[in-house]
Amino acid sequence: MRRHELTEREWELIQPHTLGQAGTAGGTGRNNRHFVNAVVYRVRTGCAWRDLPERFGPWNTVARRFRRWALAGVWEGLFQAVQEPDYAWVLVD
């Protein structure tokens, strides 16, 4: 795993909140993790879209997808998913 990529635990938290889940209309989102890693890379390095490494694919494709997710409210959902604490340990049986 590279320094600018999500860990398995981080991906498990946000994956259910991404677009294009298997069983839904449209794509299955098979490369959602790769796309999110591209966004994480950009956020952590501060690079421009045009300066994304080639391993993430065409920069304009990544930028357009980022915008689609933003308009659909996906990023807000992801932020909420990682901020909500797990209170299961507090519950009394």
C-alpha cells in the first residue's frame, strides 16, 4: 500500500457509501477504490488535477467523476460515515 492510499479499514468504512454498488443500475463501481485513492492523493499532496500521476488514469476523467460525486452528495455522506463514532460498545444487553 502506498502512503497516499486508503487502508483496508478506511475503505471498509466508506465503501458502502460510494456510487455504483453491485446490484444497482449503471456501473458496479469496480474501480471506486482506485478513484477514491486518486482523490486522496490529490487532497494529501495539494496537486492540481492535471498533475495526478498517470496510474490514476486521465486527470479529466477523475475530475469529472469527482464533480459528479460532489453533485450527488457522496462526499458529504463519506465524511459523515467516518465521523460517526461506533457506540456499540456502550450498549448494555
